Amino acid sequence: DADVTQTPRNRITKTGKRIMLECSQTKGHDRMYWYRQDPGLGLRLIYYSFDVKDINKGEISDGYSVSRQAQAKFSLSLESAIPNQTALYFCATSDSLTGGEGYTFGSGTRLTVV
Amino acid sequence: GQNIDQPTEMTATEGAIVQINCTYQTSGFNGLFWYQQHAGEAPTFLSYNVLDGLEEKGRFSSFLSRSKGYSYLLLKELQMKDSASYLCAVSPNDYKLSFGAGTTVTVRA
């Protein structure tokens, strides 16, 4: 099994619908992150969490919310999806970023909003 | 904010060498990472530099100059499977990474 699992892998949804992307990990890491990736823009941080009671906004949090249900689970919600939220979404986990390999990424969720 | 620049695309021939440059301006510096990402897949870790100098790992090497805000990733003896995007990422603190837009490398036979 993968260390970081994202579900679903692909999703097509309609404008205005609420959608949740889920992430679970077996790395035992405290830190979890949600990024979106768009062509030409790279990976941009949406939200991150350092433990169950800690939630922090990233650079592009508008239109998104998150829930850290447990140390191993971090979900991302789009309350009312819009077409410019069409992107590839990655969940990542990490230990300390000093040394080591930085992030461990999930396989990604390709979201299309029509 | 953080500013991380790398070329958009590079093309090279199988067996050749390619150097991908990355320049950065960040509010702090706690290390620089390079990741490889094949199309539609997750990024995977290649290298980490926190001190000036060259780190070599098989066919891949990464260099860092903190005073110049500059790094490069060197790919030697290119193989077709090296066709991918290469992401430069800086840790301005110990909390999160900021990424460049990525460099797509195409290896031709």
C-alpha cells in the first residue's frame, strides 16, 4: 500500500457542487499539506496542518476548507466548486524539513469542474 | 513572498548532459530540494542541499550557492526515462516548501 493515499484519483463535478478530497497516510508524519498544480504555475499551497488542532492557510486558501480528522487523515473541501478550481491536487506529508527528503506526496487527484 | 525561477523547457539527446538552473529569492533559507515528476504522477525526491557545494548521487548531481541564490541540477548520461518535469523547491523555514513552476526535460533518441 502507498504511504500517502488520495481518493478519488479522478473526479468530474459540476459548478456549485460541494466536493471533498481525502488523504490518509501511514508515514506517521505530523505535518500534512494540500497543494494544487496548474500548468505553468507549479505547486501552490492551499492549507497545511502540523497536528489535529492546528490548521494554517496557504497562499491560495480562498474557496477551500480543510479538516484534520486524525493524525493520519487530512481532507480538502470545495464548498461550491467553480471551473477555475480545475487542477491536479496533491496531498503531502513531512517530518522536519531540515534534511531528509522533504515531502512524501500522494498520487494526486485530478479534479475537473464543468 | 517567495520567488523561484527555472526554465520552462529543455531538450537534450540520449546520453548527453543537461543542467537545469534554479534561482531563488526567499524570506529565509532552510534548504533546497529537487524533485522529479513524470506526467500525471506524484513528485519524487531527488536531492537536498543546505550547504554550498555539489552533492552527487549517481547520474544526478545538485549544486548550491547560497550567496547567489542559485542552484542547478545536473543530469548525466541521459536516458529516455529521464523525460519528466524537474521541480526546484526551497524551504524558507522548517515548515513548508515553495516550488518553482518546473522544468520539462525532453530526451530525444
